[in-house]
Amino acid sequence: MIKIADKIVTPGGDKNSGSAGKRSAQPAGLMPVRSTLNARGVDNSRIGWDGSSVTIDGKSAYTPEYNDNGITYASPSGIRQLTDTAYRQSGDELVAARDYVTAQGYSGTVNWDGENVMIGGQSIKPVYVQDGIAYLPRSQADAAVSGMEDRAGIIGGENVLGYTEQRYGDKIDNALDAILEREGFDYDPEQDPAYQAYRTQYRREAEQAMRRVLNDNNSSITGASGAVLSEAMADRDAVLEKLTDMIPVLEQNAYNRYTGETQRLLSNLESAQDTADSYYDKLYTTDRDAITDMVTAGEREREEKQRWIDNQRNSEKDYYENELSRIELEKGGIDLSRYDQMSAEALRSLILENDAQEMQNMQSTVENAYNNAAMRGFFTADDEMYLPWLSGYRTGSGYSIDPWTAEAEREYDIQMAKQHAAYEGSMLGMY
């Protein structure tokens, strides 16, 4: 089997192909498979034929509706299936541009200029458009969204959470572990510094009580009578019993310290969580405001463009209506030169006033276009409609200047100065 362009030549031809060497017209409603896929960005080397089906990367993908001497044709839905399969198998599936970008929280940033998809001002040629929906590779949509986020200072919902976890995740985990890994309360007097201090104190007092009895009886431990020794030991034991009575109090004190430490650890955890939440809210709010500003700028730009188009249409309408009225007057045999001078001056003044108003409107339109570009951070092809000097800075992927550069400001100032001079001239002509 030999592949030649869109033609798949098989030995002996095809039973649907007709006579050898004869080419029939393209079937109505069907599209040639290979050339259409090539036009949609699918490399020719990936398209093949296994004798009954069109293959993509050697895998059977679709059985065509028609085969004309080796040239296969498929319905629009079949072409779409083949296109989607080719991009999916390449690891870069096609996505519906508006739905995909909107699902990421950027509603209102996707537009259509009649030929290309515009995502945040970036123009992308779709692979195909069906039922009013433009499809493009996911990688291109992601790159456009990423560029839009970078220009607007947006970090995105996933990054807001990621940055928060990166900054406070370990602190929260450590605070939580300190609570979960604590052992339960268990009191051991021998391990309690407070008990040990009391024990030293009471033992000293017990020893003093015993010696006091012996001294009062002029005796020593070894020389004391049984009665004196018994009294001395009794006084000693009475003091030591006070130490035993202190154990429940010391245990309660220890428990209070344990619960106090638990509360401190809980407060640490709560504080870490509150700090992380505040940081997240700050990032989220900043991102949300940036998105809102970007969408608002886009809406304002589209409204300005529509207003300009409407003004152009109204101007054209007025012009043709005036021309029609003039022709009708001439056809009626009315000599316009016979209008008195006052009427002519009034008409001239009205025309000049309208011209001046149009100039004011254009100045406002140009100013809004430039301000929108400054807010957006870059120029688009649509801006040339209002800022014709941009054509001198056009590059393959955009423009070589940004709206905040001195060169752009100079060009803008020159344009506005010319328009202002024209306006002033019109105003002088009114008097």
C-alpha cells in the first residue's frame, strides 16, 4: 500500500472507486479525510489506511462513508471524530475554548473576532468550529490562560491554595501533631518536682519534730526510753502524714497544668489556622479583584468598540439620508443656490457643529482605547482601529511596545494633539 497526498492507493483499486483513472466529483456533504485533517494540524505521517478504516498512528479510527479510487471521504461528524482522536492520541486533547476558560473562573475573557478565538486579548486560530463552538488544543488554551494571569497578576485558585499550604502547612501540621501525639494524663508523685520539693521539706520538719521531743527529754535516739522514743516517732510520723495528704492536691495541680498545656497547644493550632485562612483570603481577594478588573476592562473595551461601530453606522446613515434629500430636491427642480444667506449659514453652522461633536466623540473613543490597553497591559489588533500608529510597531505575535512606555505615550500624545487641532479648527469655522 502506497500513500500519496490524500490518496490511498491499493493494488487492484477499490470496489467503490469506479473505472480506473476516472475521478468522480466530491460527494455532497462529505469531506476528503486526509487533506482536511492536514488542514487541521494533523501531520500527514500519522494518517494511514488498514484496508477498511482510516488509521491514526497505526490504530483504526474511522470507517469512511465513501472511497473514490483510494481517496476517502467522511461526514463532518466523522471528520470531527478523527480530529478529536488524533489530538487525544497525541496527548493534547481538544477543548471547547469558552467552556474550558469559563470553568477556570474567567467568564467574559473569551471572544471571537470572526476568525480566531481571543483569550484575554491573545489570538488563537481554532482547529475547527462546530455549532458556533471553537475547539483548540488544551495546551494552547492553558498557555493563553497562563499568559492572561501573568499579565493581570493573577495566580489562580489552585495556586492560592498551594501558596497557603506551602507557607503555613508545616506549622499547622506540627501544631496538630503536638496535640494528637500527647500522652494521656498519668500522675506519678516521684516524677513531680513539686512533690519532691514538699517531700524534702516535710522530711526536714519531721526530723526536727523528733529531735525536739528528744531534746526536751535530754535524750538521744539510742539512749531514750521507750516512752520518749515512741513520742518522738509519733511526732515525726504526724509531720510525714501531711506529705501524704498533699498528694491529691499536687495531682490536681499537675492535671491543671496538663489541661492548661493542652489548651495552649489548641490555641497554637487555632492561631496557625487563622493566620493561614487570613493569608488565603488575602490572596483570593487580590486574585478575584484582578480577575474582575480584567473582565471589566474587556467588557468596557467591547462596549467602546460597539459604540464606535454604531457611531460609524449612524454617520453613514445620516450621510446617505442627506444625499437622498439633496437628490430629491434637485430632481424636484429646486435651485439650492436660491436659499437665502441666513439659511445657508445656519446649515453650515449645524454641519460644523455635528463635525465638532463627532471629533469630540472620536477623541473620547481614542482615549478610552488607550486607557483600556494600559489597564490590560498590552495592545491588541483591535486597538489599531483607534490607534493607527500601532501599525508601525506590529510584530509577528503582537506589538513591540507596551502602553505605558514613553514611545507609546509620545505617539498617543501626537495623535491627540492632531485631533485637538482639528477640533479647534472646526470650532473656529463656526464663527
